[in-house]
Amino acid sequence: MSDSGKAVFLSYASQDAEAVQRIAEALRATGIEVWFDRNELVGGDAWDQKIRRQIKECALFVPIISPNTNARPEGYFRLEWKLAVDRSHLMADDAPFLFPIALDGITDAKARVPEKFKEVQWTHLRLDETPSELAARLARLLAPEAAAAQSTVPAAPPGAKPAPPNRWQWWMIFPILGSVIGLLFAAGPLLRMFRGAPPKPVTTVSASPATKTATPAASEARRLADQAFALSVDKYDSTLDDYTTADALMKRAMTADGDDGEVLARSAQLQFMFRNRGFDFAPERITTGRTQAERAVRLAPESVEAHLALGLAHRYTGNAAAALEAYRRAVQLEPDHARALIWLGSRLVEQNDGEEGRKLLERARHSTEWAPLVDYYLFLVSFGNRKFADAETYIRRSFAARPSVNSAGGIALLHLTWTGDLEAAVRDLSAVPAAMLNAPRVVWMTAQVHLNRRAPEDALRALDRLPDLFIRDSWFTGPKALLIGRAHALAGRATAAKLAWEGGLRFVDDALKNDPAEPAIHRARGELLAALGRSDEALAEARTFEELSHGTLRGWNVSAAGIYATLGRADLAVPRLAAIIDADTGGWPLTRTLLRQDPRWDPIRDDPAFIALLTEPHAAADPTPILPVKPAIDDKSVAVLAFANLSDDKANEYFSDGISEELLNVLAKVPGLKVTARTSSFFFKGKETPIPEIAQKLGVAYVVEGSVRKAGDKVRITAQLIKAADGFHVWSDTFTRDLKDIFAVQDEIAGLIAQNLRAKMAASGERIAVAPDVYALILQARHAAAVQTNEGARQAIAFYQQAVARAPKSADAWAEMALNYVQLARFGGLATPEGMREARLAAQRALAVDPENLSGILALAWVQRTNDRDWRGAIASFRRALAVAPENVAAMSDAAICFLNVGLAAEAESLAARAAERDPLNPRAQWSLGAIFLWSGRAEQAVESYRKAVALAPLGDEYHSHLARALAIAGRIAEAKQESAREPNERYRLVAEATIHYLAGERAEGDRAVQAISDKFGDQMAGYLANICALAGRVDDAFQWLERGYEARDASIAWAKTNTSYESIRRDPRWEVFLRKMGLADDQLK
């Protein structure tokens, strides 16, 4: 191509020269003439003039936008960009000229580029994208017909053949590839734009009527918006290229008329569907979409598209109930709108309202255009509920009507999960249309089938077809290298497998930079680390994954079980598999067929527990404890769920959580109203658990949910009261107030809720208006403290210190700071005397302002119990706390511990049982009840409570240790040994092991464990060591450790009086001396 009118000018920063060289070579290889200044142009005036002339004469100007251009506020390339923009002003609007290429994660929202660049379509170039694909796009733009109409990139025709796979069998010499990957990373890789087939593609065939008179500008805007929709949201099998072109068209539509509600609604939906389809996970898409959706509803309140956009906004910001409400409104406006029916129906099904959801989906089948998509949704419903025969009917009907990546993948899923006929799976996957053979979902699922067939070479050949180096899919998210490594490992090529997994780690770490809180990526990282044998790091990733996913189970493929299995930890993997093997979790069901065939379970295949799982039917296990069945649920019972954060700044989550907690606390003061405590209510945060299921688990008749939006010194709170039995919205309202009036609006909302529950608010004292900055600090402190770790307590104290510096009379800030100092003093974050001293000072400041402040009273009670050993004072303070807040879970749990310490066992048990009932999903409440059972001599009951705590916090410190000790004391030594191995914290694992060894008669092993605790932790574990030595009959050692614990003010020796483990030393004369020294002699407590 020698015609200068067909030349392409590449403009770039010098740091990107290597990447641009590769682009240039690919373009030239296809005959495109390329102008750029590497090794071609001379410096000085001649060079400058030649650059200007080429920009003036080139057919396409291609700015290469990267972190390097963003980092340079000045550079010659910026002059080139200005010259190109100036030239574009002389061109027709539909003439293609500017063709930006973004590298290395840059998005148009964040790029430092001329605004003109943002008006056109961008190409995001991936490291894994073949340059020839880019060359083909540019060649089409340079074709004569491209000048007559704005270019789009057509999808491959139905009969198109896929590009033949690379015949070079690179997987056989993977060590070389490992070196190449390393060089690519060092050279500044191209953008990794991760994409994958969507779980639920969404399309439409109808649009809502216009909501305003169409001016010429509005007509042009709607025409462009409709074109964009036809390529993307309206197209069942749309591609990334389709969406990229649609994005450019939608931007032009918004430029033409950004005040048209219909255009805004379509633009908003497009933003969300980019994420839904896995094409773009940038948070800006969600922010922009939400803003546009809300504005669309204001401008066009009767628009179906506006309410559908609003539903998506609520869905992607975590407010499932509000999303349903918006979809319902859309269906009310247009009962036969197919997309509205599908979106509402599918969400209802996902939330276990299957009957209504199915009816709506069937209604959407009125058009043959919609039938394949509806059948795919119905397949997902049946598959997730383990109705495999129905699922097969739906998915084969969908495939027959209109083959798609989704329906092809669905057929393969059925073979992997249900039939186990892997040869049939190979045949079915081979029969998909040629244009789909290289789709990520089809390729990786083909590879998985071959892995299950134990055919690693076939798996590698399938993966060779896949250009994407990172896959984002609802069924699998992670680097291709993870699958490659599994294939090499299966073939016995350990070195190649290791190199593959190490390369995969680089891609995962890169993905986490853009999406650090995505659970699926952390799970993939954990699986890679486990495969590489990096156990501690893998276990840490497993913990991170389970924390981020809040323990939600939506199929076995979104469980940490794979990480544990790869490590050979059947003790951790099998309980998680057992919890879902026969359960209707939705998502990808776990079956014994999968477990028998998938090689990822090979490391634990010979474990007795795994064998039992394969051979014995398991009852469906809930990840949370099963609560006692009650005769009836109290009509005046309610749970306040964590309100959704709709603020533009996602860091404001602490604020929405704080509002929810404040409202909960106000409602808790309503006489006769049973309110579930925070830990249990917030357990469901971030999950899509249906309201009836939440209510059933919490034992309440009503649920409160809502959202919070904070902007400047204003706050908007939306709240709704829902009757759990039928989902009826009893009451809802929206409140917009100044932040300084936040207490008043909380009282107002609580009053309206109580009124609708026919309860009466108690008279409350005047609540002082709060300065918004101080209130924000208090809420941030509570948010940090809620994780119940020492690091969280330190962060909380820092916020509280800022709050009291600005508001010295804030009783809440002083009191809650005191409780965080108690946390540090009790659990090793500070020396006990130091932490308790600070706690006392803060509590006293709080109680001087508000003598009835519950947190202040509790903090002072802990100081009296643990530091002062003023038992009568502590008892009085805990009783005072119970008088102030009789139903407060913290007051009940804390008082129960103190009361047991002084011998008030019956009252302690009653309080602990009430706390566990009121806060059933709080592991600490279950732990407290278990401790009371254990140290009062009822080990079997302790085991039951501890098991509930472990189910709620499987990775929590000390839970497995206490369960193991209870099992050993109950005589169940084998189970105890298995349980102790699951304890993640070394000090508590050693405590459990020492206890078990002594009780099993393994004295030498017990002595070694005690010595290890002493050597590593010393006086920090004095109380535990005293307890173990007493249990082992090492009387002198027990008293020595009691004395050391006394001097160190170790909190655990406070349990001495009633702990049955000390039975063997109670007749020793030193025992009464020690109890009196502690202030725990009977006469001292009267």
C-alpha cells in the first residue's frame, strides 16, 4: 500500500517503542503503509516538518495511549496529538481518522488525552491478541467504502471458519515460553483485556415509547442509541467488537442529546452490560451507569428502558430488592416487554421465587427471537436446582433453535456434572458452529472435558486455540496457564507445569491490581499457589477468598475446596464439599460424578473422608448452623440488613453500614420488639440470599433493607419494611436530610417501622446534633472494629482519637474507643496493664458525659474483671449494663463470661443461650456458650456449640482448637486430632495438641508440645499452660504458670475458679491461696 492517502501514522511515547514496533510490523505484514519515527526519521527541523506533513496526509492517525503517555505531561507526541485533532476539525463527522489504541489497562475515562479522542471508538489491545486482527480492522477502515460510512467491525459470518490453530506444539517446550513471558512483562506488556462468555447474555426486541417530543437532535440521538443497542444489548451473540462499536455510537448519541431520558437509559444499560458480558470490569462503568440510570428515571419516569436501567444499577450496587422493584415497574408499564420479563423472571428465580419467575420467562417466549435465550435461562434454573433431565430439555432446545456459546457450554456442563459421558461431551462440543470453536467458554470447557478424560495432550491442543491468556467466565475465572499447568502435571511434566503456574501468577497479580476485591481472582491465585506448593500463602488466599465471598455458596466451582484439595488438606476440603454435594445451591451443582472424574481431587482421593463422601449419600448441609425449630415466629421480630452504599465514593461503605447499625440500635430499644443483632444481620451483606431464607435463618417475621447515598453534607436514606412470609413491602420511604440531623432521621425511620409493626417507641432523651465530620470518624471507627481483630481495633482507636479531639464530649467515641482497648488487652494486641489503663481512662470520660452509655459501662466492667480483679465491682457493672440494655447481645455474652468466672453458672448459661438465640450467626456468641458448657463439665454440649462456631468461622483463630479440646475431654481422641490439625493459629493448635496428647496417655508428646508453647510464647500463654499442666497432673508446673499469669495479668487465669480442668490441683493447699490472691474465694465474692 504505497498511496500516502492510505498510510497509518503511529504516535507514541518513546518508552512504548518496543510495543509500537510490534504493531508496525504486523500492519506492514498485511500491506499497510505505516509512518512512525523509529529508525526512519532524522532529527531537527527536517524531522519536525516531515512529522507535520505526514499527520496532514495520513489516512488514519493512531495515538498509542499507555501509562507512559499518562505519566508524561509534556512530550512531542502531545504536539502530534494536537495536530491530528486540529486536522479532524476540518473533516466530516462520519469520516474515520482518529483511531486510538489503549495499552496496559488504560481506559478513556482515566487517560490524559484530548477530549476529541474520547468521542471516537477506542481499541484496547491485549497482550494475547494477534496483531493480525488489529491489521484486519485497520484494513477495513482504509477500504474505500469506509469513508462513506462510519466503520463498524462486523461479526464473523455464520459459516466462517476459525483461524487454524498454531501448529507449533509450544506446550512441549514450555520452559522457553516461561522465559518469553518474563521478557514480555519486563518490556511493558500490552493491555490484558480479560473477556469471557457471559453466564446470562441479555437481549431485547422492544423499546419503550418516546417520552418527549423528538427534536431533530433527539431523533439523531435515538437513532444512534438504537444502532448501538442493535449491536450489543439487542444481540444475543454479540462480541467484544460489537460492544466496542456500540460504545462509540452511544457516545455520539449522548453528544447529540444527553438530556433525552431514552438515550440516557440505553447508555446506562450498555455500561452495565459491558460488565455483565465480561468485556470491561472498570468501576467507572458502574458509576456512570448508575448516574445515567437515575437521571433517566427523573427525565422519563414512564420509560420502560429507564426503569430497566435503574434495576441494573441497583443490581450492580448490591440492592437486590430495589432491583426487583424497578423491574416490576418496567413490566407494569409494558407487560409484554420481553427483556423486562426476562430480567424480572430470572432475578425472581435466582431468589428462590421459582414459580412466578418461570411464568414470566415463559411469557417472554412469545417471540421465536426470544425462545433460545428464555430456554437458556430455564436451563440455568433447572441445572442449579439439580433437575438435570429438565435442564437437558431446555438446553438442547435452545441449541437447536439458535446455537450459541452458552447453549454449547450448557450441554458440556450436563455431561461433566450429570451423565459423566465424556466421549459424548467431546462429540457435542465438536459439533458447535465453526465460528464458536475458539470462544473462551467452548475452549476451556473442552479442555476440562479432556482433563477429566485423563487426556492431557488433547486438553493442551484445545487450549492452544484460545488467544485469551486470562479467562473471565461465570463457570471459570483465572489464567489459561492454570489449566495448562494441570495438563502438564497430568502428563507427568512437573517442570513445565511449574513454569505454567508461575506464569499464571503474574497474570493473576496483574488482574488484582485492577480488581483487588474480586473473590474469583483470589481463588485462582490460591489454586496456583497451592499447585506450586506454597502452602501458607495458599491458605491465606483461601481465607481472603472466603472473607470476600462472605461464605456464599453458589456452586462447587466458587468454593475454596479446590485450594485445600490441591494442598492435600482433606480435613479442610471435604467439609466444604460435603456442605454442597447434595444441596440446591444454584450455580454449578456438585455431584459424585464430578468428584470421581476430575483430577483436581486426586491429592485427597485416598483419604477416608473423601471416599466416604463418594460412597455415602450426604444430607444437604447449610454453611450456617441449623437453628432450633420454633413453634411460631414472633410477629414483632425484625432484622435490619446492611444498607446498600449508593454513594459515588465506594469508600463510603462505612457510612451505609453505620446508618444500618444505628437504626438497628434504635429499634432494639423499642419495648416488646425482638431485633436481631448486628453480626447475624450483617452476615448476609453482599449475598443474594432471598428475604424469606434470611428471615427463616434469623427467626424473624420482618426484614428492613435499604440504601444510603451521601453527597457533601447531605444524606439520602431509602428504607423499606418487608414481610418475610410473602415478600410484601409493608412500608417504604425516602428521606433526604442534612448530616447534622442524622440522629433525628434515624429516630423518624425507626418510629415509622415500629408503627407499622404495631409497636410503640419508648420515650427517648434528646439526642444532640452531631457534626458531620465527627460522625463520619465514628462510623469509620465502627467499620474498622467490626472485623474483630487487633489490627481492626488499632485502626478504630485512631479514628476515635480524631473524633474526640474534635468533639471532646462525644460519649460514644470515648466509650467505643475504650472497648477497643479492651480488645487489644484481652487478645494480645497490647500488654494487659497498658491496654486496660487506656480503656479505663476512655470509659471514665464517656461515663462522665453519659452515665448510661452501654459501651462505657461494659468497658469499665472488663477493666474491673481482668485488670483490677475487682469481681464484685465487675458483677455490679455488668448488671448495670443489663439493666440499661436487657436484650443487648454484647451485654449478655460479656456478663455471662464474668458470671461463670465467679461461679454463677446457671445465670451465665441462661445469658449465653439468650445471646446465641438473638444473634444466631455470631460465632463468638456460639463460642461463649460452648466455653460455658466445657468449663462446667458438659463436654458433649460444648462440642455442639463449638461446631456451630466453626461452621460460621472455619478460618477463625481458636475455634478449631476449642472444638478439638472439647472432643478430647469427651473421649473422642481421633476426632480431636483431626480437628486440631485444622486450627490456623499455631499457638492455639499447640494448645489443642498438648491437651489431646495428655488425655490420650501420650505423655512424652504432650511434654514436647508444652515446651514448644513455652519456648515460643512464654507468659503470653501462661493461663493456657497452667490449664494444660493441671489437666496432665503436673501440679508444680501448673502453679508456677498460674503465678506467672497472675504477674502478667493474663486474662485467661480469670477462668480458674470454675474451670474443671483444674480439678486435680484443687486439694493442694496452694489452690486456696491462689484463689484468695485472685479475689475469687467464696467469702470474697459475697
